[in-house]
Amino acid sequence: MYNPLIAKRFRGFLPIVVDVETAGFDPKRDALLEIAAVTLDVDEKGFWQRGETHACHVQPFEGANLDAAALAFTGIDPYHPFRLALSEEDALHKVFKPIREAVKAQKCSRAVLVGHNAAFDLSFINAATERTNTKRNPFHPFSAFDTATLGGLAFGQTVLARAVQMAGFDWDNDQAHSAIYDAERTADLFCAIVNLWDIKIGVRTRNEQ
């Protein structure tokens, strides 16, 4: 549902929280294995909150590198049959479609990626988009909101788990390093920081003002 407060807050950009899980650190060489994207809403009092989550497992692209240390860290078995993974092209289509719809519904000009160490997530999204020749990538190609930086500013913590806990949310180490869990906790953190800032400086995004 259209909410005029959303488009006005970030100069026409729609923040979408993204987390990717990968088989390494090189977006052109290492496999993209999971994508999760979380939309954001604004409630009747003007507070930002987590919206819907869209996610999928991704099949390693042909010739992709699978770093053993990265796989051990995430606990992902890229070829496990129960992953029900999609090709990169299909995965991007599945995740991009609701994002484009949200951008249109909120009358925004483009989505802007929100991530913890956002440059990493955006680099893998951009590399997969280029590799698959996927059209209409909804994200700004280089601008992003980084919750590592924002968490350091707001709470003195740059590690996601610590920043999330400082913001007043629980953290479950057993669920961490899943794209869905990390994206949803990052969304909670981003919303908490924006709400805290808006209250602190009196940004006029509250309906009661």
C-alpha cells in the first residue's frame, strides 16, 4: 500500500535490506548461494518496520569457485537436494520481481540496497546480474546503506550480532549466516537506527507532528 512517507524519507529511493551467502569473497569468481531481500514499511505513527521477506537458494554458476573455508563457515552444502536451489537467472527474477513492484507501489525512483557491509552484498548482486544478462536490476548500481557503519555510529558496534543486541533485539548464533536470518536482523537494526535518528533530530516523518 502506498505510503507517501516512504518515498520522501530517502529522496525517492526505497531501502531494501539484502543479505547474500556465498562460497567466497570474489563476486566474479565465487558462487552466490543464497539471496534474501526484506522490504520495509512505515506504520501509522511513522515508524519504520520490517515488511516481507523474499528469498531463495541459488545453484552455483558453471565454473564457480567453491571455497572450502567459506562453505564450512556458512554450513551450506551447495548440492544438497533439499536446497531446491534455482539458477542464478531464476533466483534474481524471483527476488527482483517483488522489489520492482514495491518500488512502483511506493512511487519511488529506484531501490537502494541496505546491507551489513553492503558493498559485499551489492557486488555479488551486480556480478550475478551481469553474468546472467538480467535486465531491470532494481538496485542503484553503487549507492547503498551500510548498517556496519550506521551501527558503529548509533551503538558503537560494527559487528552485526553486537549491533543488533545493542538495538534491543535477540540474536541466535544457531540461525546466523543464513541469508534470511541475517537479512531480517539487519532490517530490524536499520529500522531501529532510522527511528532513533528521526526522533532525535525531529525529522517530520511522524503523522502526529
